[in-house]
Amino acid sequence: MANISVIIPLYNKAPYIGRTLDSVLAQTYSDFEVIVVDDGSDDNGPDIVTGCHDKRIRLIRQQNAGPGAARNHGTIMSRAPLVTYLDADDEWMPAFLNTSVKTLADNPDCDFTTAGYYIGPEKINRGRQLTNHGIPTGPWRLPLDPGREQLSYALGVFHSCSTLYKRWLIEKYGGFYTKNSCNYGEDVYLWLQIIFNHKFYRHEEPLAWYHCEASELGLSSSRKSFPLEPSLTDIEPLYRNCSLEYRPLLNRWLTIHALGAVHLNIELADMAKARHLLDAFPAIKTRRLEYLKIKVKMLFPRLIPYLRRLRTTANRLIPRQNAPCKDFDNG
């Protein structure tokens, strides 16, 4: 039996899946199995997978049900005590698996380990960003009283391409969110339950590469509307699976996240979603300055393009390595 199961959900990523598999097969650690779950692709991506003649690679097919369901299917079909996930358009640096396995062996009190990763063609260093925003390296658990910046960026330690888990951890929380074939925020829903309950180890060094230019759901896409994430619509299980001492902190995180989603939907002219979030998270209204900004935007929507241009101009003046990450797939 292999020590690591690598789960790759595949849906219409034929131009990239070969590169992804090459990065897995180039790992300096070799005791792994690869399970590619074809989520109803209608391109030749599955044929590329079957053309890889490595006995460690298996292709499993399912009707289209979303990335969370594909990852969960692959997990059920896997056998290893350690599990990791890699999207079909991303890639690993050769040392990712070896570094991650050694880290968990050397830190048995940590239930998962994460590494830094590059973002997009500019190779923005997400690991360094997180360090700059107060997220420490080494063994760590989210404190009960973090500052707002640390709390806001804590979930950034996760990414579908940069985390290795002990298998029981995924099984404990039922895997990724799958209701209604969810394909936006299905990973954040799982990560929230993990980070509020478990200690982990973080490496700053980038050991993976998130190719967001191929993403259909990142802010780099041309989408004009984003669905509400399950962490904003199905919150009761999140509280139920959170320890009592961490529930106030979870409430703070959800309020901050909902606030960001309100601003996003106002900018996308989706006022119905913005109003729904304001009703669902009344704590936003107690943040007087933020709520005032929201009311102004909603009353004067024609100001939004001008505000967006001002922000874009300001961001161009900030060095790219320190610019805020725009990876909304990552929470």
C-alpha cells in the first residue's frame, strides 16, 4: 500500500493535465498512488491520463458532480494513510511530497502540513505574503485572540495544491462540501472546520504553483456573478463542529468573510445577494464605518467604477510581492 494518495479532480482540463501529472511523477518522494477522478469531462483529458503508463496512476470516472464530489470520490477509492489534492491545472515543485511527509513524521502533534505556493504567471509568492501578514511558520494553531489581519489571512495557509493531510482528518469532517454540486467555496467549508480545531505545520517556501489563469472561478476569470459560498449559507454545521471556545472566533471570521462578499457583490451589481448577506450577518451593521461604505455604494452605484479605477491605480503603485492576494477560491 502506498503511503500517500494523490487525488486529482479532472474536468475539461486537457491542455493542463499532462503538465500536472508530470509534476507529480517528478517528485523526489515516490511512495504514492495517483487517483484522477474524471468529473464528466467532454474533452480528451481522460485520454491523456490513460496514456500515462505509470502503474501508480488510476483513472476513475463519474457523472459531473463538482470538484468537491470528485475529491471525495477519489478519497473513498484511495488507500493511503496520508492524502493530498492537486487540481488538474496546477503543479508541484519536486520536493513537495518529500518535505510534507518528513514534516508530519517530525511533528506528530500536527494533523496536516502546508507549504507556500506561487500564484499565476507572475509567480506571486503566497508563502511570503502570509508571513508578512502575521501567519507564522513552523508548528502553529490559530490563537483564540488573533488580530484582524492574522484572522483574515489564516485560511490562506490552505490551498488545494499545497496541503498534505492525515487521512482521518478528511474523514472526520466528511470531506469537501457537495450539496447542489457546489463548485465555489467547497474547499473553504472543509478548511474552516479544520483550522478552528487542529494544529498544523506551515512552510513558507513555495512548493506548488497555482495557475489561476486557467481557473473559471477566480477573480481573474471573466465571470460577472459569483454564487454565495456554503460557508455563508450553510453555517450551522460549522458551529456544530467548532469547539465552544473557538465559536466566537468563528463568528468573527464569518462576519469578516461576509463583509468581503457584500462588497464583491455590490461591485458586481448583484444587490440582491448583498442585501441577503446583510440580513444574514447583522453583525456587519455594528461595524459603523464599514456599513457606511456599503450604504454609500448601494445608494450611489454609479460611483463604483470610479472607486474601482482608483483602487486599481493604487494597487499598481504597490510592489507585486506585497499586493493582496486575489485568489477568492482560497478564502
